[in-house]
Amino acid sequence: AIMYYKVKDPTSAVANVDDYSGSSRLLAATTLRNVLGTKTLGDILSERESIGTEMQDLLHDATEPWGVMIERVEVKVVRVPEQLQRAMAESQGPRLLLLRENTRLAEL
């Protein structure tokens, strides 16, 4: 995911948090894991825009006291780790082998 933000209140950004930029990035990574943890793989692949909007709302609430405004969050590319693809293929059969091959071809 990509997070776009700007400092809305510079005084709060230096007074209320040690490193607003690093803290915002860590918070975004944690929020992404938390949001994705509530979704199925199918939801993640098909609902990228709504996931971005949900993340933006959550991040905005958390960073507002820091003087940071989250302008936009975009979920760009969803990559399914190869180990997860293998595990899914073993449990769901040949249909997912085709998914893995299509994913590999799309990355070329």
C-alpha cells in the first residue's frame, strides 16, 4: 500500500511525536496487517479500493493529534507469497495451480 500524507500542524508534528514520518509509516504497516487480517484472500484481491479507504480513516484518526493529515491510501499490487500459493494448491487442487501460474506470468 502507498500512503500519502502531509504535515498540517508542524508544531504538533514535532511536539506530540518523536518522528512523525517514521511513526506514520510504522502505523500504516501495522494498520495494513490488521485490516488485511480481517479479510479473505478473495476480498483482498477484489476490494483494494475499500481497503484503502478503511485504512485512510483509521490512519487519519490516529495521526490527527500528531499534526499529520493522511490524504490518501492506495493498495496497489497484491502478491500472494509462493508458500501460501503452494499450501492453497495442496488444499484446493489444480484450480489454484492455474492461479499460481497466472500470477507468475503477470509478474513477467
